[in-house]
Amino acid sequence: MNKSLAKKTDKKTAISTREARLARLLRPRSIAACGGKEAAQVVQQCLKMGYRGKIFPIHPRKKSVCGIPCLASVKDLPVPPDVAFLGVNHKLSIELTRELQAMQAGGVVCYAAGFSETQREVKDGYNLQQQLLEAADDMPLFGPNCYGFVNCLDSIAVWPDQHAAKKIKCGVAILTQSSNIAMNLSMQQRGVPLAFFASMGNQAQIGMLEIAQNLIEDKRISAIALLIEGITEIERLLNLAERARAIKKPIVVLKLGQSEQAKRATFSHTASIAGAHEATAAALKRLGVGQVKSLPVLMEVLKILHSAGPLNSAKISSMSCSGGEAALIADAAHKRKKIQFPKLSAKQHSNIKKTLSHIVSVDNPLDYHTFIWAKQNALTRTFSAMLTCNFDLHLLIIDFPNPTRCSDKDWIPSALALKDAVKATNARAAVVATLHENMPQVWADKFMQQGIAPLYGIEEALDAIEVAAEIGSAWLHLQKNNRKEKASNQLFLRASNEKVKLAQANATRNTILLDEASAKTLLAQHGIPVPRGQVIESSIQACEFQQKIGLPVVIKALGIPHKSEVSALELNLNSHTAIEKSCARLQKFAKKLLVEEQISGAVCELLLGITRDEQFGLMLTIAAGGRLVELMQDKVTLPLPITRSELLSALESLPVMPLLKGYRGAPAGDIEAFLRLGERVSDFAEKNEASLIELDLNPVIVRTNGCKDGSAAIAADALVRLTSS
């Protein structure tokens, strides 16, 4: 067997193993519900969903639940259940889990709290969770501290409360740790086709990513949303993302725990580690996983992904019968970097113009006026002409009237016309209501059935389009750079486990902060440009060195990390007298000083930094440098290793990019020189991975293309922190 075939066989085996492990649990033919009120709700919800399998209520005193005879104990079960819901206290949950494992049940959903999520208040919470895991052994365990799941595809509700989901043929899956959020999402009235949702609780054994790996193989599921508080299974994340791209099923994430308050709340609630937000976001972006910042945008992007899939870019069109609506969406898009309304070509303009009154001005966004309002055939011709334009998504802005007081009769032709235009052109389209309440659920459901995404609110719609485009463009990038990116991801994967161990080890080891002179010497050995400089102990030595490099010079006190904050440096020294005075003052801070050439001609100042994340290892940060880093608070973080294209993309996303390109006729900066410096910083970090804790170059001065001495991008200041052993 050749290596390629063996690799494919190994992948199929891994997928089938995952499916087999969770098949009985997630698609059970028999359900046992143990306990009182919550267990009774599971029985009720299963019956309400139309579940056709066997249901076994278990309670020591009740005779029946919802008309189904009760069993007194787990031992009375006629067959090992495919899944058992445990709606009992945490200690009894452990006992029942042990009994169910012994009879080879398919899995357990543990509702009870009081495990590791309470370890701050309850001393034995962690120990109880370990006992629960030991009782489950190799039997799949959902939770503890969770509601369970609802499988709308197979009419299964292992869920101890109300929900508004219904049986569906295909749709999206949503996984979250929070039971209440999962229940709230099931109540949505936005037309999201909800095929599966679950609350994962503590994820003591089965994690969210393992469930996602199983669900992604289901042909009836179009996309998966993850509401995560932290990621610990790095290898599983990488495998999931790679599989998602291979079978074209997008994944979108809402990361919780960005603020310190949120981190404390998630810790007390589910005992998960809310990892560093920026590092997680960077890793997900690298892997082609979409990211949102709010639940409403999550709902909107899921509708786009279900109906249209990922978008290659955010080039869109918009149609409305009002110039005001056209202006609204144009203004909303104007402040965004990704959304584009491409100008119509002469042919496109002509085709659309033929369908409209001669007094209508044709543009994108298009105000088609009310001359053709409520005229289905005329609307179909206009919509079809616009949809033939090769854009990623076509929007129709339309707000429906209040159904309790008004008639939507005159709105129906527009809806039917868009449906006919989509069918005729096979283009991807969405309907946008400017106000959420102006898209009744009945219309949202109709549009989704037609493969048209009903979007709520202009801002949310554009947010969702950008996320769908980020996924699609990342997939295209990974496909075009297949070999290089795969090697990069393999290194990322191989290093991840080591990096986690290193981060844990380094937390207890002493570190050394190199002084600036030592740091720059080390960096220069790796080809990173730094100013010419020398360590001195007297003004005489400073003047002697100045004579070699010319004026002006900079003098800094060594051993002080943030010199500008305590005035431990002097700039623009243009005479021996100034140098002598400076040395006298600065030697109050430190005996040894660093004298350097003054770097002039800066087009822009940037920051390049390396930090070590406890989950993802070494991360590179790029931001506006100097004093702007605190003022602008705008930065991009990338997991190492990086490619030049990633570094360029990060640079282009910063507000200082216009300065580098030559703002208002000013000289442009040498972007290529900065990219080379960035690559060398990345290479330095990789080679020193075992000992590097932190690196900070701020500012990196970027000068014009005319610099001939190789210093068009130069690290004017440097901080390096290493482990002591």
C-alpha cells in the first residue's frame, strides 16, 4: 500500500472510530431517563418531538411518566440503553454511571452540578468529577453540569426543559457549554434551520470538538457553530478544521471569556480555562474557522453558510426600491475594510438599465424605484439582470409590514421575483430587513426553504457577510498554498503539545531579562537590523564612539525596560557638551550606558512582539509602534510559524498602513524591508523556542525605499526575556 493510500485509509478509520464511539449516544434507539422532574421533562420532550425509539423512565416510587410505565432502578432495564439521562444528585450520578457502564450502555448525560465547576467553593468538587470519570471508564459521558442535546434530524430530545426546535431534514448544529444559551438559541425566530444543539457543561470526558467531529460527517448538517470558553484539544481542533475544509462544511466560533469578568464567570460556571482571546482568534483564523463577536451575528452568518456556503470575498450587490435604503447600506459599508460594492461594468449597467424606467439611475447599490413595485415579471427581469453580475452575494433590502395590522399582498411579488431570479441565474442571494421586527418568521422560513438567507439588520448582515467571506478566502488561500500551509500546520501541531509543556514548565522557572545592548547583539546575529551602538561607562567613551558614527546620537541607561516612562534616555544629542551632560544625568540610573546612532527619516513606527501563549505556543504581534501602541490599541496576533502573505495581510489591516504607502503624497515606507525583518523575527523565535519567553521590538522604524545601508526597517529598541536554564 502506498503512503497516500495508507494515509487516506487511516483517516477513514479514525472517522469511523469517532462515529462508532458516539453513534449510540447521539442517535439513540433507546433512552433511559433517571430521576424526578428533569427526567420526566426528557420523556415529555422526546414524545413532543415524535421520538420513535424506546423510552424507559426510572424512578423508585413513580408508577408512570407521561403514560409510560416506570422502572424502579437501572438494574430493571430490559436492555442496555443507548443513552441514559441522569437527573439525580451528583453522588447518585456516580453510582448510576458505574452501573450503566457495567451493563454496556451507549452513554450518559449527567445533569447534576457540584463537580469541578464548584472547586472554588466546594473542596471535593474535583475529586467527585474524577470519580465520575472512573465510573464511566470508556463509556461516553456528556457533562456533567449540562442539559444534554436535541437532535432535530432524528426527533431526539435528551433535554430536561422546554425548547422550540422542531424536526427538520437538514440544517446547522450549535454546540455550547452553557445550557441556558443553548435553550435561548432554540427559541430563535430568525429562520435558522436548527438541526442539532447541545450544552456540554464541564466537558469532563467528551469535549465539544469531539462532538463536532462526529456531526460534521452527517450529510444533513451544513455548518457547525461553537460557543467556546477555551480550547485545550489543539490536535483535535486542527483535525476538525482540516476535515471541515475537505468536505466544505464551515465552522464558526463565538469565543467567550475575553474580559477578566467573563473569565471569572466562565471559570465558576463550567470550570473550563478561558484561554487568551487573541491567541485563540489568531489560531482559528489560520485554520479557516470563522469568528463572530455576538449571538445575533452568529445567527445571521449561519443562515448565509447554510444557504450559500462560504463566500470567496465580500463583493456584493444591493437592490432596494428606496434611495434611502440604498444610502443606508452604502454608508454602513463605507467604514468597513472588507465589504465592497463593485462598480458595474458597461455591459452589466446596460443589462440592468433595459429593465428599468429611463429616469432611474443604475448603480450598485441599486435604487430601482417604485415604478415596478408589485409587478412580479418586471421585478424578476431587474433582479435577474443584477444577479447575473458575478458578485459573491446579492442583497434585496425589504421590510415587511406588521402582519397584525397590515397586508403584505404588495410585498409578495418582490419575494416571488427574487425566488425566480435565483432559480434562473443560480446566484447566491439574501433578503435584508433594516429592522429586525420587519422580517416575520413566516417569511424568514419561506426564504430559507428557497435557499435565500433572510438577514436581520443591515449592520448584522454586513458583519455576517464579512465572516462568511473570511472563511471562504481562508479556504482559497489554504488550497492555493496547499503544500506550504500543510507543512506549516504540521509544525504548528507538532509544536503545540511541546509548547504547552514548555509554558507550564517555564511558569516555575526563573527568567532573565537581557539588557538592551545584549538583546540587540543577539538579534543582530540573526540578521535583524539594529542601530550601531556601544556600551560605555564614561562620557569620554561616548564621545569617542560618536566620532566614529557621527551625530546625532541616542544615549540610554541599561537595565531599565521602559526607559521613556522614567526618562532614562536622551535623544537627538548633537554635541559633545550635550553628550557629557546626558551621561552625567543617566548614570544616576545605571553605571553602564548604551550609545547609538540616532535613526532618522521615519515614515512610520511599528511594533513587533513575540509572546508565549499557554495553549498555542509562540505568537507574533504586529501593531502601531512607539507611543501609538497604547493610544491606538490596534494590533494583529499571528501564531508561529508565519508566512510572508500573513504578515503582509496583518500589516495592511492596521490603520497606519496609509502612512507606509505614502499618505497624501508623502514618501512611502519600505514595506518589503519590514516584511523581511518580520520573517527574521519569526525565524529567531522558532530557533530559540525552548528558551524564549518574550520579545519586544518597539519601535521598529520603517524608512523610505531609498535607504541603501540595509536599514530601511530597523529595531530601534529591543527587549528579550529568556529562561535562565
